[in-house]
Amino acid sequence: MRKHINLTANHGQVGKQQGVNVGSRLNINLPCFVFGVARFFVPSRRQHMADLSHRTFGTEKKQACRLFLGLTLCVSMFFPLLAVAGESEKAIVKGVIKLRGRPTSDVVVSVAGMSKVDTRFQIARAVMDQRDLKFTPRVLAVLAGTTVDFPNNDRTFHNAFSPSETKRFDLGLYASGKSRSVRFENPGVVRVLCNVHPNMEAFIVVKDHPYFAVPDGRGNYRINNVPLGKHQLEVWHPEYGTKTVSFNLAHAGEVLVVDLELRTGR
């Protein structure tokens, strides 16, 4: 594979495509936070004198309501600050994948060596359609634990199955308008075929972490919230296998552009 990565131009953009940093977000939220505290916890002088001269059950109830609203406002303003602080340790990797000079969506782009996530309670669903005697999309990437639906939108019977070790299954014959599903628990590549139509073929790539993407029709991919540090970017293609390239995320909020081109020469 010829690794056509515009690293010279793209790495020169490091630090130029920064997101809003935590400091600027704090400058926006901190005055609101202080105002919320002052507004609801510190009564005005007029209100304070009125409470002293007319202290009743209704007044105490009103103060309790003020306290509750003040706490709610403060919490709602404080939590976004924590979320921004967590996001500040992450970055974005994006780019365009081409195959022999043309954009392709038949690949899975992922960050190698990432920590596994607990997928035992994963309830996500995805769809691999059967239409015009084809599986669509041809390449589908899912997180382990995802259930994939195989609707039959053709005017004929289909029988989706897979002999792959990652997930062997056979959905049997089912008619147009019907759908059957399979849950994919283990990471790996699953080749999907049809017993009725030998020319039908697709691939489901199962990942045990969320740092992956399938490019759109123009070859554009985007992986969000990638931890800072040195990583390997993997590009998997049904015919070309897995290709890797190193990259480094050094700045919080960074947007790193990595374009790759796959060619017949290896």
C-alpha cells in the first residue's frame, strides 16, 4: 500500500484548528454561576426586613423554594464545566480515504490499541439492508454487543448467513418485507453471504471500543474524543486487509487531519 498521507500539510495545522478551550468557557459560565449563588442564597435588604417583621409559615416555605431553585441553578451551571474539562483532554482525527484515487466508503478507520469497554449491556442496533440483490452497506462497523437487523427489501427470498469464526449464524429463508436480526458480541470481522444469491457479500467489523468510523460516500471519516498521545490509525479494507499509520495528538481540542490513499501496489 502506498500511504498517501498529507502529513506535512496536516501536521502543520496542529494547534490551528483548536476548539474553544476550558478557560474561555469558564469565563462565560463563572459570572452566571456567581450570580445564581448571590441571587438565590443572599436575599435583598428589603426582602430580609420583610421576613423579620412577617415571619410566617408561608415565608419559610418561600425560603425553602428559593433554596431549592438556587441549588438547582448552581448544579446545572457547574456540571457543564466538568464536562468541558473532561472533553479538553480529547482531540479529533479526521480525513479522507481514497482507493486508487477515488473516495471509498468500503473501509473501517479505527484507532488501534484502545482500552476495551464493557459491552455486556450494549443495546445499540444497526441495519444491513438487502435490496437490489445487494447487502447495503457493504462494510458496516459496530461496537461489540450491537444487534444488526437484516431486512429483506427485495422481491425474492433471502438467507443471510456467515461462516466466520467471530460470529457464525444462519437466518434461514425469509420473504420480502420480513426482517431477522443477529447480536454480535465479540470483536473481529464477520463475512456475510446469502445462500440464495452467491454474488451477495458484505462485511461487519465488530470493535470493542468506540474509536472507529466508516467513511461516507465522499470518503470522509471522523473519530471524536480520541485521548491525547501517540497512536496507530488502522484502515481495514476487505481486499487490502489492515494498513496502519502513526499519529500523535499533543494538544487538547486538536483537530488532526490524516488523509490516506490505498493502491494496488503493496
